[in-house]
Amino acid sequence: MSGHGFHVHGPHDHEVEHVSHHGGDTFTSRVAVLTAVLSTVGAIFGYLGGHAQNAALLYKNEAAIQKTSASNQWNYYQAKSNKQNLAELSVTLTAGEAQEKFRQAVERYRKEKDEIKVDAEKLEAAAKAADQKSEAEMHVHERWALATTLLQIAIALSAITLLTRKRWLLGAVVAASGLGIAVGAMGYLHL
């Protein structure tokens, strides 16, 4: 505190004044800044990994919906096949006007089945495409998760570096960081 020419320094004030006049510990400062940058990049990677995982789940859900719809269409196709088979049997068991009615029914069921089959195949293709998108997003998610883990390791190593003051550990921090950023770039590029 200072007042009327009398000035008393607290321990913290003295340390702040010492650092500002004589320069700080550049090693500690640089590692601290590196740690802050790694934490920020790691948080971004974590967010992107979560986004990729959510996208994968949405695509997987879409695939399940399409597969269910395709299954429903194939069941409908089977029901029409059963009706067609009964109509074909009725053609052989009847004659005259009734037989003609059943022939028309056979033709109608055949036509309806063709339309149903096309719809079912489209739904199956949509399910397969959604499954492939889900798998691709999960692959990207795994890249982001690995990148985030490597950056967390780098952050832990930087804390150990600061605590032990072993400068050689900084090489391990840089290696883990570089690897994490490279894997993150692979995630960004969908590799």
C-alpha cells in the first residue's frame, strides 16, 4: 500500500514488479501459452468429434427407417404374390366369365408387384447409402477422438514439463501435439 510517500510491498506486488522490470521466466511462459493453445485446439477437435458422432447416429437412424420401410414394401409385395397365386389357381379351377375375371386379377397383381418392387429397391438403396454415410462419419469421429486424445496427452506432458523443469520433455510435448494436429487434419479431410 502506498499513501503520503510511504509504500509497502506485498509479496505478490514484489514478484509482479520483478517480472516486469527484469523479464519473466520465458520457458514457463512459452509452455503455458503452448498449453493454452493446445487446450483450445483440443476443445475444437472435441466439438468436431461430437458433431461427427451425432451425424453418424443420424445417418444410422435414417438407414434403420429406410430398412423398415423397405421391409414393409417387401411384405406388401409378398401379400400381392399370394393373391396372384390364388388368382392363378382360380384361373385353372374356373371357366368362362369367372376365369376371365381371375386372369385380369393375375395381370393386375403382376403389375402392382412390379411397382412395389421398384419402391422396395429404392428404399433398400437409400438405406445402404445412409449406412455408408454413417460409417464414413464414424471414421471421421474416430480421427477427431484420437486427435483430441493426443492433444490431451500433450497437455499432460506440458504440465509435467513445467513441474519438473525438464526441457527435454518439451520434445515429447511437440511430438504429441504434432501428431494430434496431423490426425485432426486427417479428420478434417475425411481421410
